Amino acid sequence: MKILVIGSGGREHAIVRRLARDTPAPDLHAAPGNPGIAELAACHDVALGDLEGLAALADELRPDLVVVGPEAPLVAGLADLLREHGHTVFGPSAEAARLEGSKTFAKEVMVAAGVPTARSVSVQDAAELAAGLERVNPLGDVPFVVKADGLAAGKGVVVTEDRAEALAHGESVIAAGGSVVLEEYLDGPEVSLFVVCDGQRVVPLAPAQDFKRALDGDAGPNTGGMGAYSPLPWAPPRLVEDVVRTVAQPTVDEMARRGTPFVGILYCGLALTARGLRVVEFNARFGDPETQVVLERLSTPLAPLLLAAARGDLSAQEAPQWSEESAVTVVIAAMGYPAAPRTGDPIGGLDAVAELGASAIHAGTARDAAGTLVSAGGRVLSVVATGADLASARDLAGRAADAVDLAGAHHRTDIALAAAEGTLHA
């Protein structure tokens, strides 16, 4: 099987790594890819924003399957264009990808489908922000939640107890021409669940938990994600079944009812609140860094699952099987991330990571003119480790993160700590 993976980040490297483990291994191609992906796949220098160029590449390669990784080209309609060119695509149409591209649209779908989620107000005028905050948080006794309505690479959300900060964030988004969604605060631990969808049916993958704040102890600003782990030993025993029944299947049914079937990954970001399960957000693709740990534990082939969904029929697919081992990933972030990440710094220590028995997933890396591996983004690498339990997996991940040599880099040291110690409960 020949597969073309669109993307250049850690999510796409994780997807390519898992596809390469299938038997027989597919003929893998990527566009534009990154130095880590290039070790496993033929990389083609076509920019993510060049939709016509990506379609022309697919026409040239004639892959059996195209997997679109990032959200921006999905929202821009890449999957539609590829399908118009006759390609089999794993990834939603532009209309279906609005579940991620517009939080207001996602809320409308959830309401229509009866999916439990936070109460919210959409605001397009800065003068309406204060009244909107009063509606969703009238007592002001819990944090304010302000989200940019469109794509924001995981950094458009502010959760703060400071009302002035909440207003300022909303004002800045609106001043830049956007709109915001104000939500009630959801207590309880968060869970990420990926669901493979064929337009009608859903097949859940293993749940994970990620860490959005930049610093230990969930301090600092929101980021695109600083680490993740799977499985979740503290989660309710029927969590996955409950999410499929109350969230994923009703959403896919509603999208089909609207004439915009959802084909691809529906990322369900969830909060297990004192009042029950609630959806925090939907994404229209694999999440990063959760993909790194979820696919690390997948013991059955990935390519047939994605191909069946892309062809619109998951009915004959067996349920995915999972390793009993735990997986932990720790993100190595560049100096200044997330506000102003520095790029161009040499990266070393990856041989040491491998010698420890961990893996380095490339997210924001490049080769300079001399061929040296350098940083090229805010989240530079993810180190992934497995172990018999979370304690051993996080220990190895921590030692591997320490082995990476990148000037000024930082990473969290508490990924999966509470779960490993047994102090986290649903």
C-alpha cells in the first residue's frame, strides 16, 4: 500500500512511525515532512498552504490513501480538493472540519445532537464581553474561560480567575477581526479520546490525557500541549463506551443528517465534571501530543483502519487492540515558547535518547544549510517512552528529555505524575 501523509509536525511523525510498523510496511510518502519523518518516508517539498500543489503531488504519486494531519489544510478544503481529484482521503471535508474551525458551529452541532457540553455565549462585539461573562459565570467564583472562535494552534484559550485578563483576551481577539466563545468553567480532570469515523460509524481509540500549561504544576500560559500519557488507570471503567454513546456517535449522526458526513478523526476533548461528562472541544484530526502515546500503544495495524474509514465502511474492521504497557511523552520546547520561541539552535543528544530505549518524535525541527539538525518551531521534539506501568514509563521519558541538548529548552517534569502516584481520581 502506498500512503501519502500531509503534514510536518510531531503528530505526522507519530502517524508515519506507526504506519511503518504495519506488516507489510506501506510505501510511505510525506509532504512536506520533517527530518524525523524523512528517516521513514520519502519527503516532498510542498508547503501545507499550497493546496493545488499537494493535489498535484497526489496525482503524481497515485497513493492508495492520503492522510491529512493538520487542521489548517482541512479547514481550507484540502480533503475536498483531493477527493475531487479521485483520491481516497482520511480527513474531513471543509464543512465537516468546521467542528474544529468554528467553536460556535461546534456548539450548535452539540446542542442539536444532545451532546453534553459547557454553557456558552458567542461574542463578536467587545462591548458585549462583560455581559457575556456575567451570563456564563455570574458569581465569578470560578475561572473565566475565553476561547478564540477559530483556529489558534492550541493557544487561543485563556482560563483565568482574573476578570480583567479574561476581558483583555477577548478584546484582543475581537480587535484582530475574530470572535470569541465564552464558556462556563468545567471542573474535574480532562480526557482526550480519538474516534475514527467513516461518516456513519465510529471506532474509538485508547483515551489519553494531555497537559496544556507550559510549566510544572499546571502553571504558566496555555500551549499546544507539553506532554501526554496513556492509559488512564483512574478513569471510569465504561468511559470509552459512554463517550461513544453520548458524544461521538450522536455528533457523527448529526453531521450525516446535515449532509456533511464526518470522515476522519473526531478528537473529543472531555472534562469529567462533578455533574458528569462534558465536551470541552472537538478537533477534526489527531491531537498532538496525545497521538504520540496512543499510537505507541496500538498493537494492531493502523493503515487498514484508516483506509476503511476513508472508503466509508468500518463495519468489517475489528476493534483496535492495545499494548498492556503504559506510554508517556514529554515535549521539549524552545526557549521563549509559547510567547516568542527561538529557532535555529542546534539539537543534540538524540543518540542518547535512543540508547536509553526511548524515541524522539520530531515536531519543530529542520536541517540548516550545513545539514545540522536545528530547532524550527516552539515545540521542537517529543520524547516517548513505554514501561510496564506509568511510573516506569515517566521515569524513562524524563531521563530521555534530560538527554536532549538544546540551548534554553524547557520541559515539564510532572507529566503523568499524579496518575502514577494514584492521586488523580475521576
